[in-house]
Amino acid sequence: MLPARVVRFSRPERNRPAFECGPSPVMTEEQEVFLKHIQKQGLKRTAQRDLILEVFLREEQHLSSEDLYRLVQKEDPTIGHTTVYRTLKLLTDAGLAREVRFGDGRTHYEHNYKHQHHDHMICAECGKIIEFFSAELEAIQDAMAAKHRFEVTQHLLRIIGICADCRRAKKEQARQEAAAHTAGRTIIARTAR
């Protein structure tokens, strides 16, 4: 992950248009990309969009629109879910966010701008997501694409399984159940005598 380059940015005060906020100190590169994108779309910079972007950039985890909405609500309860959802769409269109699906029926978003490509392992038990990069897998993918004269424009790899923590917990639970079962048989055998 590359560090953000600092340019110029000011956080607009709530309930005031962003352009009336006085001097403009610093804006991260991501904020500058977003501002240029919304201006191209004919949209204005607002305090609500700025806050949603700020909260999204602060979080390094995979967020659904509902997750981001809850986080934004803690800072500004006046921002609605629709505003968060539409802003996520703008972040995705601007190349700052990327949609990912983990098989749970929800769309999640992760940072995309200047972030190295990676794939995901998802625990089917607890939902834990492990990000990884494998040069070997990338080479195999490139070789398969070349073999079939296929131009890859993007790829998503999800490996679904059970994480080490959940496997350990299952083993411990099975051990405890076996111990309880053995203890129960011992009690029954003693009372039968």
C-alpha cells in the first residue's frame, strides 16, 4: 500500500457549502481525485460527501454500505443511507473504491486507488477475510490467458474455507464434547452397579 501524497484540503464546516470554508490547507491525493471526479460529473463538493470519503479512507477493512453508514452516523447522524450509498458509487466510479463480493449476499467495498492487487480467502464459519498476493498464481493466470489468447481486464479470486481459529475452536469443542460424553458414560456405569 502506498502512502497518500498530501496536496491541499479543508474540511468544510457542517451546513455550509464546501466552497465557503475559507483557506484550503491540505487535500490528500485521494480527496483531490474525488473532487475532480465529482466536478466532471457536474456535482458539488459537500460536507457530507467529504465526511463519507474521510471515514471510508480511514477504514482499512472491507465495508458494506451499511457498515459505512453506521460509521458515518456516529459522526453526523443527519447523513442518510442513500447519501452514503450514492457516495460509494461515486468513489467506485472515481477509482478510489472497488466492489468485492464474498458470497454473503452483500456488496463490500475496499480501497482501490494505488493499492496493490490482492485476492481473498474467506472463512465460511466466522466470515474472516484474509487478503493475500501470490506471484505464482498471477503467473499461472497470465499463462492461461496467453494460452487461450485471452486478454484479462480484471480478475477476482475468492477462496472459501475454514480459518485456523475456527478449525482450532471446532477441535476444542469436539474434545470437550468427547470428554463430557466419556464422563457421562462413567457416571451411568457407576450408577448401574
